[in-house]
Amino acid sequence: MNLDELTLVIGLGALVAGFLGSLTGLGGGVVIVPLLTLGFGVDLRYAIGASLVSVIATSSAAAAAYVRDGYSNLRIGMFLEVATTMGAVVGALLAARMPVSAVAIVFGAVLLWSAYLSLRHPAESARNPKPDRIATWLEMDSSCPTPRGPEPYHVAHVPLGWLIMAAAGALSGLLGIGSGALKVVDTLNGNRMIGVTAAASAGLYLKRGYIDPALAVPVILGVVAGATLGTRALVGARPAALRVVFVIVLIALGCQMMYHGLAGNFDRG
């Protein structure tokens, strides 16, 4: 297989990853990194670097749309972005010091955890919880556009949300994924936070030379195209069936990543 053919195959694989990721809300990074490492033998850190760049590209358009339509709460987003950015820097620094196989084991565990969360039915949250003292102090309470007009809401559990976002940022910087399974504190701000988080850690990967344009470009184009197609297909799709298929893929990839990590195959490669 020559370089042009390899680039085309990687782009098609990224398209499938972006398509599946957009249908489930977990992002294409959870498929891209195993695809590149297990399918094409790409060094894990280069695969993570390419995935981070694709995360930045795919999150930007969606985040802009949410801000334009008035769904994003900028105060919440900016507050939580501090946590995700700090976590991303820590995760990227850890990735440079951890053995590659150890990173693969963590990646596999996260994939299996994401599969478990995808099968769970989320608990019903309070319609309009009591105001949080920190949220009130930071003036985070706002309103969201609805068919009935703007609907006010209160922000709750601010300290817990900050800690969860820090953990999600660390995973993003360490593994090159959007950490969509953890970023459930504020769905409407999630896309912007994912992009900011990825940008923070991508800078460190770029500095160390782990972002290869020849690899990143087909990944970006494929993931963006796949995410666009997935968003359109979601309207007439059966989410339950798609989620089951994606969970099976996550379990298979997670087991493979953990097996190769425990066997030390990535360090030998």
C-alpha cells in the first residue's frame, strides 16, 4: 500500500469513527486512536496527537452554533474550562512520562467504562434544583430558549462539576479523546469545553513533535465529514440499536487495547 492509498484508507476509517461518535455523543476519538494503533500500527502518541486535532475541529462548529442560538451559558463554560484546561495539561504531561503500554491500558479501561455508561439509563435530574451558593455568587443562573419562550434555570453542584471536568480534561490530555462520557455536567457547553481542552493538550503534543500533518489531515477531514453525516442520520435513526452496536465496538476495542497494553506490545513497537 503506497502513501496515497494509506492516506485514503485512514481518511475513510476516520469518517466511520466520526459517524459513530456523533451518533452516540462520545466523539470519534474513542475509535480513532484504537483504529490508528491497532489497525495501522501508528505509534500511540502520534495517534493521540492526530485525535486531539480532530477533536478541536469537530467541536468548534457545534460550539459556535450553541452560542449563536443562545443555548450556551458562557459563565458556566468559562468556569469549567479552567478545570478542563488544567486537567488537560496535567494529562498531557503524564502522557509524556508514562510508558506507552500503561497509556494503552488506561485507554482500554476508559473505553470499557464508556461502554458501561452508554448502556445505563441516566437518572432523572431535578427540573429546577435549588440555587448553589457558588453559582449564585458567580451569577451562573440563566435561561434557556424553549418553544414556550426563555425558561430560567439554576446551576447546582458546582464543586463536584469542577472536579469532574478536571478529571475529564486529564483523560482528554492523556488519551486524546473528548471525554464525552464524563462531560455530563453541562451538555450545552460540552462542545466548546471539549475544543478548549483539546487545544490545551494539543499544544504540548505539538511541541514534542507528536502531531504529524500527514496523519492529522486525513483524520480531521474524515472525522469532520463523518460527524456531519452522523448528525444528519441521527434524525431518522434508531438510537437504541445504534447505541448497542457502538457499545459492542467499544468493548472490543477496549479489550484489545488492554490486552496489547498488558502484553507490552506498544512499548516493543
